[in-house]
Amino acid sequence: MLTPYVPKPERYSGMKYLRCGQSGLRLSRVSLGFWHNFGDVNVYANCREMVLGAFDLGITSYDLANNYGPCPGSAEETFGRIVNGELRHYRDEMVISSKAGYRMWDGPYGDGGSRKYLMASLDQSLRRMGLDYVDIFYHHRPDPETPLEETMGALADIVRSGKALYAGISNYPADLTRAAAKTMRALGVPLLIHQPSYSMLNRWPEDGLLDALAEEGMGCIAFSPLAQGLLTDRYFRGVPADSRAGGASVFLHPDRVTPELLAKTQALNAIAARRGQTLAQMALAWVLRGDRVTTVLIGASRLAQIQDNVKAVDKLDFAPEELDEIETILKKDA
């Protein structure tokens, strides 16, 4: 029999929080993502331990999507069991997000950016999680076949309906982000946040997107800030069988773990050690440097990884010479 869950009273003392863009909403600098490891193929007890452990660490931001699992939808069902179980009295202390934009069901209405898809998908997500509303609802990716005005109009109406408190977008380039923000302002519902991939090894947001977000007053939640584990010490001694690159993942192939990459990450690890951090902690702190990114979105397969990663917020400042040394390493043979 499970021991009744009682949150740690000191849970907010160790985490840092930052306002999301020009809104009044503050997010924990580390957010927990449910892309992998929370589906119906995973052990529920481990999922529960990770979520409750994250809550005890002051993580208030929980990021899901309609198709997360595996199987699609099962991450929301898993999270729903926890949020309506042990965390049922703490819903108002959480920022819960979901997204729609990728293939979720068969037929012409199961992906994209149409009003029909977005509204139907959110209704399904709310049923799976057993919630009346989400805090943030995102369009997961641009849809060139749907007018931007239709997609943004659907997001605005979803916020007005009370089924989401805020609207966001993900994977939009800078120019389309500006257009989306302008459209939403005209509708009277500002875009709160953008969710791009961003890490030391994937710096595309620096080519205009971060500037656009600052100018539009939007926050930023960076996914894959550890490059799916490449920015950890996980691969220093080969590719473990239980790692993402060593398993059946289609998102990280062993071919990416090259001698050149390992030389970079080991050089970065030496800087991290001098800072008193792990490579993962420094990589997260680097993404959060300068407060241009509101929060980093981490994934995990066990609680110990979350406990290690949240320590990144203990040291977010970098000396100029550290940033210069990191830049030299990252640009080598780029």
C-alpha cells in the first residue's frame, strides 16, 4: 500500500522562478516534459515517483502533448492519474500544458492547424487528464496548409472559452512567430510563450527567434536542452544499451555519437567541473543564461536525473572568459 503523499514544505525554497515574457505568470526555471517515459509502456510507479519528486523540488511547469506516450495519448492519461490522485489538492500550484499539431488520429482532421483539429484535440486531452482546463495550450508546429488566422483564431477562442488560460506556439520560425503574435494581439489574446528546441549543439533560436520573442514580449521554454542526452557524461565510455542512442529511439541514432562530438563534450565537461557542476547542469545553465529563455524543459527516466538537473539553477551566471571558452569549443569544426 502506498504511503499517502505529503509535499515537502520547503519545495519552493531551492527553485528559481522567472516571469514569462511580459505576462504576470512565473515559471520554474526547470520544467518537466512528458515526451518519453510516461506512456502506457512505462512502469507507473516510476512515473509517479518522478512527478511527485519534481513537485517536491519546486518544479511547477509540466509539459505534455496530445501524442506523447508511447502510445499516443497515454502520457496524458498517466499524468491525469497522478494529478487527480496525489496532487489533486495542489492543482492551483501547477502550470499544466498540452499541445496539438502532429498526427494524432486517422483521417483528414487528425493533425495540422485547423480549428476543428485544435479544438477537438484539446477536448480529448482534457478528458484524458481529467481536467477542466490547461494553463497553456500550444500549436505544436506550423501548418502551411491552414491560414495562420484560422489557427490563431482557434487558440484565441480556446482561451476565451476557459479551456486554456494562455496560448503558445512551438517550432515556429522567427518571421512566422512575429506574424502569429501580431494576429493574436489583434484578437485581444496575446501569445504567452514559444517552445523551440535549443541547446549548445542546436542554436537556431539565436538566428532571430530569441530577438523576436523579446520584442513581442513572449517567454521561451526550450526543449531538448541536453540534445537528448548528448550533453551529459552518458556517452563518455561508449553507447550504453539502455541509453536513447543505444535503444530503439528513432530520434537519436548511435551515429551521432562521433569522436568529434565526444571531444567537444569532454572539453565542455572540464569547464563544468571547474564550475562545480556536471556537464548536464552547465548545459542547462548555459541555455538559461541572461534570462532570454524562461525555462528549460527536461526529460527523465528516473527521479535521480531530475534531482541532478534542477541543481543547474544554483549557478546560472557565467564569467565572460567561461563563455568565450565554451564558444571556442562549440565553434571548433562546426
